Amino acid sequence: MKYINNVFTLGMLKNPADASCVRFVHLSKKDAACWVQKGVWHSVVGHEDTAAITSKELGAVIPFNRQTLLIEKGDEVLVTQYIGPRLPEGSTQLPDGAKFEYFLVLIRDIF
């Protein structure tokens, strides 16, 4: 399954032994937008403002959806990592000096 999230933690691994199979791939904003537009995915972005701003950044509607995510081998997670000062409530754009970094998290067999 494919997901979009604004965070990644080891607690999201359904099987902790899969921690040795996690790969992080840094994506450009253009590549992240292509990933979003190419396939079917499920949003688990847990902050409304982050979902709204990410939607603008990537050119797709990314719904706010706070829920617990458990992933396993074969899953992919596009992480929209916010870097900057705390977003003020109701933000519709990134503050000066803030940005998103995009990472594709892949859970694969180690060999």
C-alpha cells in the first residue's frame, strides 16, 4: 500500500524486525509531485495546515487524516518533512525560511 504522511517513526513498523529493511530516498519536490499524481495512495497527514500546504506544494488534494499507521514489507510512505518554525494555526503557506523535504520510505526485503 502507498501512504502520504508528515512523519515517520519506527513505531509505524508492524513487524519491528523490518527495521533492517527500511530505505529512505530523498525526492525533489517535482519527483514527489509525480509520485503523488501517478498512483493510488492513502493520506495519513495528521495536521490540517500541513495537509493544506502540502496539497498546494504538490498540486494534488492531500486530505487531513489523523490515524495510526502500521506499515509492512512492500509498503511505501511519502514523508513530507516540514523544516522550520512552528506553523501558526490556520497557515495557508510556508513561513519565510521554512520548507518541506520529501522522502520516500520503502520497506523491502534486505536481500
